[in-house]
Amino acid sequence: MSLNNEIILGIDASNIRHGGGITHLSQLLAHTNPEESKIKSVVVWSNENTLRKLPNQPWLSKKTHRLLNGNFFQRILWQAFNLKKELNDESCGILFVPGASFITKFKPVVTMHQNLLPFENTEILRYGLSFFFIKLILLRFTQSLSFKRSEGIIFLSEYSRNALRKYVNLSSIEEMTIPHGIEKRFFKKPREQFYINHYSNQKPYKLIYVSSIDLYKHQWKVIEAVHDLRSSGYPITLELYGKLNDRAKIPLMNAMERFDSNGEFIRLNQEVPFNEIHNIYHEADLSIFASSCETFGQIVLESMASGIPICCSRGSSMCEILSGGARYFDPMNSKEIKSCLKEVIDSPILRSELSSKSFSLAKRYDWEFTAKESFRFFTKVYENSFRVK
């Protein structure tokens, strides 16, 4: 391998199988312009389902293997015994691992910190002594080891960078914070806001919470807060959109049974396909996000671009993304969630101010910028690896 201006980037997407990981990788590749980069072609390895969701580009080669379509241990075997050879066969100069964990001896490698959950002790303890608890501990170990062996790390937020520094010495590793972008289809100018007496139980004020349902998302606390407001005469409904994880099923169902046993104002919906999700935001009046652990918070960014007021958890990276474009609450305190919602719902002036502020902030996030900066970082790490040698 020699330093040149015709770099081939290899991407190990063996651990990218759903959710935000696929969104980031697909958007990164969709908005890349190789003519503006020293990286002239890309080879990505993953399972068939993930590859189908990636864009077709003349400079992009998609490759799979029977082990990549298998279980976790089969994917590990592929990384250990196949990846380095395939990278060399394709003349790749650098490897990008968006799923963080890798075991190949190929160098240089750029990883990405997308999963904050294994690095937050308070969040891990929510799961008790369970299989998922053990999985998170193992992820912390394997990802920390991979980050230490990386030549470069991409962070999505300063919060996630600082969180990882508690476990990994980053002094000898190239690092850069490059946030997610947002697609243009999400953008909708903030609309006129009305007093709450403009609404009724027949035409309610619609709250949405878009997110997977898990222990650190606190949907049951939101349900209790909405119930208390509804009991005070507020004509509001709450729509939940997202995959229901088994570990969160009991607290969610208990809250729905306790606070809305007749199904009058709480709606539990299936996960919406990503290419349709913008419609959910555009039809809502207010977005709630009550997660206590987020590396970035793409859902918050989608709400911002959609021009609706936001009530949000003050935990994790949320304030970094939203700044003054939301009202904040403690996601584990239903009374505080209620007070936050009440303050925003009671004031159409405040709603207009928050919507306009967050809509303006959302314009700073662009997938073309994300792609350009990412590929510039890959090139920097590639070139620096030769200077070290």
C-alpha cells in the first residue's frame, strides 16, 4: 500500500442491521461526491438486507458473504478470517467501521461512536441482572478495545466524546465530531399557533413521541403526565410510534391500563417506515422526547425540522442539539414532564418562538456536510498513518 490520490475506502457494515445505523450509512453514501474527495471508490460489506437499503452509486461496490447473513458469531468469524483478505483483494487503503467493534489487524481503521448506552452506568443498571445487562457490559468492553485500536474516531456529539473519554484514552487517536444531517423532506415551516381552547376532544391537540420503546425512553412517565393534563381538562392525545422492546412491555402496558384503560387518548402505533416518518411529524402539534441516553438524538432533529414545538429531556446530548429551541424536563419525573407540557401548551406565543428557533437550528444540519467532513476525515487518517510509519 502506498500514499496516493486514488484511495479506496472499505466499510465493514457487518454490525449495521437496523435503525439509525442504516440511516446514517445510507445517507452518508447518498450524499457523497467522490469528485470532491481523494477517495474515489467505496466497497461496503454487509448482509443482503442492509445492502438493499443502501443507494446504488457507480463508485460503490456492495459485497456480502454467507457468514454476514448469519448470526452474531458467524459475523465475528467473517471479521476474524475474511475481512483483511477481502480488503487487500479490493486494494482498500482505509477501513471504516460504523458499528464500532472490529477485530481485524488491517490498518488504518476509523470507527464511529453511535451507541452511548454501554457507557452510561445509570442506564445499564435499569436492566438489572439480565441478558441485556450482560450484553451491554460486553459491548462496553469490545467497543472500548476497538476504539483504543483505532487510528480515528468519529463522534456525533461533544457529549458522546466526553462520555467515552472516561473509558478510553484518546490522546493518541485522531478524533472529530461530525453530527448527523437531516433530509429536506422533514422540513416544514412552523405554522400558526392557537390557544388550547381552539381544540376539543373531537379535534384534540396532538402530542407525539417517536422512538423505540425501551427502559431509558420513559414512555410510561409521559403517559402519566399526559393523563394528569387530560384530567385537568386539556383536550390532548398522545401518539406513540416505535418498536416495543420486550423488556419495556410490562411498564408500558401497566401505564396504559392504569391511566387510559379505555384507550381514549393514548395510541400505541407500529414503527413507521423511515421513508414515511416525516408525515407523522407534519400532522402533529407538539413533539415529546423523554430519553435519558442519546448519542445524538436524530428524532429530536427530525422534530426540529418539522416546525413543531418540542418538550424534551434535558439529559444526555439533547441540550447540545436543541439549545434554546425547546423546553426541558427530567424524563424520570412525570410531574416535571406535566409542568413542561402545560407551560408550552398554554402559550401559543411560546410555541411559536420554540418552533421558529428549533426550525432555524435544524438548518445547520446537512447530510452533504456530514458526508464531506466524514470523507475528509477518512483521508486525513489515511495520510497520517503514513507519516507515522
